[in-house]
Amino acid sequence: MPKPTPKHPPVKLTKGYIDRIKPGPKDEFHWDTDTKGFGVRCTPTRKLTFVVQGRPNADKPAARITIGPYGVFTVDQARVAAREYLLDMAKGIDPRAVKKQERAEGVTLKEVYDSYVSRPGKLKASTRQWYEFYVTKVFADWQHRPVVEITRDMVRERHAKIMAEGLPGKKRKGGAPASANSAMTGLRILLNYAADEHELADGTPLIPVNPVRAMKRHWAPAGDRSEWYIPFDRVGAVWNM
């Protein structure tokens, strides 16, 4: 975005100067003379926010990044942050892309599940309960883990564990091969959804290859495909049992 023509001439931003800023009818920017591209935005309600503006790519419009509100950041803290952003942009790094990448890479399995089941009118209550059981019980130790950290080895090991020991909290001894298959099927669906909904800064899917593909030739021998799943209308009863 092009830098607007400043109503106020650049000054050295100090606490005293910012405390004296009076709001106008529109957003106004006050730019710093010490660090070019560093400034403070004042809204008509006098909300003061530090910003930094630079050009990470000469062929693209300038990027304006919000540092944070005045009061949370001091002038000196915001200026240090601005210089770090400007240094990155001088290297061709777009801070907006970095933030997008970090947000995408931080998406957890629980967040994917919450988004998947919250789609209006998409899932029956019994189906939702089925996913909830697997995310919060079978994959309880994974639910707050970023989905990009779920690996093929983790999938294979968890599948083998359920095959050998059964589902968590199960009183009856013995393995549960059909449930192992079913759990991985549910996980595969959620990870496919995550790949569709989230992308990395370069536009590639968050999950380029679903790790559940590791099971392609290793499903438990639990009968034909129709027998791999707990019927959705029986999930509640099975869970309670």
C-alpha cells in the first residue's frame, strides 16, 4: 500500500510527543525521523498504535505491519521492533508472510476438529460424537499438538498400539483392530480438511502429504472395508459402554 501523504511532518517520536497527539476526523499517521518507516497511527477515538512500513520486494506494494498499541509498547520498544521488521524487509522477507506461516503451522488437531464439526448442518450429532471421541480420547495427547507435527511414524505406532491394547479406558483386555482402523480413518479426514482449509505462506497446503497414507498397505485385518467403522448411530452407546 502506498504511504499516505502525512498531515504531520516527521518528528522524533517520544512519549511526550505521543501523549500530546490530538485525534482528527480520520486516521492520522505520525512518522519518526530516527527510524524511517516507523510511526504511530491515531484514530478519531485516539487509539494509538505503533506501525512500521517498508518494501520487502521492490516489485510489490509496501507492507504496513502493526506492531502493537501504545501503552503495551513503549516508544523505545516499538522502535526496536520496527527496526527488526525493517531489517527483515531489507533482506526480502515479508513479515506478513512470516506471520501467516506461523499461524498456519500452529494450528492444532483440536482446532481442526472444532472447525470441522462447527460447519452448519454438515454433521449429525452421532457423527460429531464419533470425531470428539477420537480427538479427545484416542488422540488426547495429540489434540493440542500442531497438526504439522503428526508424522507417519506416529500414525503407525498409534495404530499398532490400539491394535494390541485396545482403546483408552477400555476395561476388556485385548486389542481392537477395527477401532484402530476407524481411528485412523477419522484422523485422515481431519487432516485432509486441515490441508484444504490452511495453506503456508507460499500457497502450498499446510499438509502436503497426509501422514495417514502410511497406513495404505498396513490396515488391520478386520474384515472388509464396511466393517472397519463403528456405525455412527452406535457411537454413543459404544463410547458409554
